Amino acid sequence: MERISLHSVCRWTFHAGRGGFVPADAIPEWDADRLDTVGVVEMVAREIVPRLPEGVRLGMEFHYDYEVDEGNASAVAQALVENGMYLAMITPGAHRHFAYGGVASLDPGERRRAEEFARRAVDLAYGPLRGAWHPDPGRYPTLVLWNGSWGYDLATPALAEMYRNLKESVASLCAYEEEKGGELFVALEPKPNEGHPAMLLPTVASAILFWKRLAEEYGIDLRRKGVNKEFGHSEMIGLDHVLDTVEETDNGMLVHMHVNSQGYNDGIVLGGPGKFDVDHGVRINGMNLAVAALVRQAGYLRWKGHDLQPRPYDDRERALDRVVRSVLSWEACARAEREMDHARLREYLARRDTARAEDLIREAVVEAYRKFDEMYGG
């Protein structure tokens, strides 16, 4: 039987440039007035899908309301279906609208508006986007709640009230989604900062604890609830995304993945703890082989999203190529991991022969690079 591997591509990758400290017009072809969301779906199908190996299926990820909204959702869904792709993830882009805490805000008006905004994203997923869901219920889309608007910059006791607001609002949103059908997977996406100095739910452990508290206090059913792990967010503060994976799978809370890299752990690209969110694509290294093994052993068959950014100097073709390279890098890690001798690895570790264990992992990393070259060249 053919092994199907689900990957998803993010609409927000395809923009003209970040602006600010780097060019805002590096890829003029992708200016918002020239390339809309339907155009991105068609471009991905035309220029990325043919470069991927057999067995890889693609989905797309969108922010409501500046990438997909009530005005274009039907056309976006039609484009996905016509091109053999799926809705993998939708997230409320609340950070674009709510700068004072969003659903956690101490301003009652902002909190109310942010709650209404999130419900509209749920409505869109169950409404015009419903026809673009994967047919397998285990691979239905994820509603990701990113903490980008749940930030603060003052150390005050009122932080406890913000946290209570967040619990109440997320519990209410989960109840609303349940009324709509309860078929979406709902994931919290931790991040330590951006665009505030400090964030509620900065780590994977914070998100898992948060869900446990919602179950205890509000009776939230956790069967389709969990974490959107993003490698780079853990790397930004020097945490171990391999251990994160252990915690997520041990609690049955890995429901979505952003398999990018902050970039410091392969000895080639720069980034790492204390840096801003670099958003490199997947890197081939021993840590990512370990993550690939852990998610396979846990039976994870859902979406692997590529939340990456082109480099500020990329042109259109090089930016598209980075997406292809990211997908192939994950596939290379996953394929090399499956061929690694895990029994021998455990034997080495049991004997405290860690140097030989390191040799075995290094050989698997080298094999992953070979596999990448074969897929990329082919």
C-alpha cells in the first residue's frame, strides 16, 4: 500500500516582502494586488506539486480574515478541490486587529470583538470551506489558536485576570465549535514573544497544562484538542523540540505541526535562542530525525505544515524552491529514520556506548542528505 504523507503550505509564505528592516518588494509578482489567495492555490498546484515525490499530498493553511474571508472562501475552496488539495488549517488572524490582548484583554470591548472574530473563522471552516476538507475524519482541518494577540508588556497582578479571560474565551470557542459539529481539531500554538515582549502560553508545556485546566474547570473534551508544535518557536528560547514532542505525544496532544526551523542546529544557517522568528524551512539534522521517529511511533498521520519565509533577497523562483526543499527535507528525515537500526541504537544507549550511538545517528543524517538529493534531483 502506498504510504501517504500529508504536508501543508502556508498562504502567508507567498508575499512581496516583509518590509521594515528588509525589502517590502523583493518579489513584486507576489504583491497582494497581483496575487490573491486563489492565485496562490493555483500556483502551488502548478509549480510545487509536480516537484514532490509520490505519496505526498498537499493542503493549504490560511488566516482569517486577511487571506480567506466571507468574500473569497467559496472560490478558495473550489480552487483547492479542482487542484486536488485540501484545507489543512485555518487560524483567526486576531493579531492584525487586537493589540491589547485579544480574547484575554482587560478591555471588555476588545475581548468581545476578538471572541466574535474567532467564531467567524469557525463559521467559515464549517461553511464555504467545508467542501475542501480531507475525506478522512482523522485528517480533518485544524483550527489553530496562535497566541500572537495574547501578549503583555507590564508585570502586574492583573496578568492572572488575563489568564482567566483566556481560559473562559477558549472554552467558549470550543463549545461553539462543538455546536457546529465538533469535527475540527483545535490546537494552541505556543510562542514566547512576537509581537509582544511576553506572551500567555509561551511553551508546549504551558499549552498542555492550559488544556488540562480547561478540561477540569469547563469540562472540555480533549479528544481533538492539543498543540500545534512549531520547531522554531521552541528553538527561539533554547528549548528542546524533541522533548516537546515527547510531552505532546505522551499526552495525546499532537494535532498539528509546523516543521520549520529557527536555524542553529545544523551548523549551516544562523538563528537560534534569543533571535527573532527566522522561519527557515525544515533542516536535515539528528534532532529532526528523532522527531520524525517519535511522531511515527505515536501514529501521527496528520498535517505537517511548512510555516516558512523566503529570504529577503529571494526572487520568485528561489522562494518557491525553498518550499519544495522544506517538504523534501522532512521526507528525507522521515525516510532515513525508518531505515535506521533503532534496536541497535537502544542497545548502544543501554551499554552507555553513546559514541557509537552518535555514529549511528550521524550515518542516518548522511543517508537523509542522500535521499534529499535523490528526490530533489529527480
